[in-house]
Amino acid sequence: TLLASAAAIAHWLRAQGLGRDRPVAIIMHKGWEQIAAALGTLMAGGCYLPIDSAFPPQRIARIMALAEPAAVLVQPGSLPAALA
């Protein structure tokens, strides 16, 4: 379920040491997995940074460099080949 997936993500993020209000980059296709990742990030105390997987690799890299996310959640096949 959505809530169980979000709780599992929140548990994993806390285990990774996610601090309060630290950004978590989410690079996923639109769908329930993206919503679960966002909810899990909020449940863990972080803030989420949605990044469109259709952006050019250079733009994604620049966003990541500026945001310095504490974690990056990706969905298989959603990360451009140039960044994988």
C-alpha cells in the first residue's frame, strides 16, 4: 500500500541519518511510487526536491550540485543514461 511504502522509505531515510529539513532528491516517473517517496521523505522529517527525469542530464547535475541533497531516490529506468 501507499502508506506502507512511505513508512518503509521514511525508516530507510532515518537509518541513513536524514536530518531535519534536509533535501531528498526524487527522480521518478509520475505515479504512486513518486508520491510514496515524497510522503516518506516528509515522514522522516526531510523536504523533497522533485526532479523531472526528462530534464537534460546537465540540468539534473546542476540542480543536484546546488541542492546538495542528503539522499537521492530514483526509480529504475528514470535516471538518464548520462547520469547512471
